[in-house]
Amino acid sequence: MKASYDRDADALLIHIGRGKVDHAQEMDPFVIHFTKRGKPLLIEILDASEGTMRSKKAVPVQLA
């Protein structure tokens, strides 16, 4: 696992797997990038400099 911060996008990027990204799903304040088979590869935490992780609505996520 590797983490980095993109200052221009104000996003914390957490790399949790390897492979080619097929699609992404936004779940405020997260964007999760998946392979074609549904394996999560990257988690983006948006507006990371605000230091809050509050979402307007809770969305359950299953990472298999």
C-alpha cells in the first residue's frame, strides 16, 4: 500500500492494489477506482486538506 497527496486536486490517494483501472465509483467524499473484475485499486479522499471525513449520506461499500 502506498499513499500520496495531490496538492492541485486536494486529494489524498491511497494505492491498495495493482492493475488497470476499468471504472471508478464516487461515494462522497471518496472516489474508488476498480479493475474490470471489481477489485479496488485506488481510493481518493477528496478535499483532504479540510481534515473532515463527513459525508452527506452514508453509503455502505463492500470491498471483496
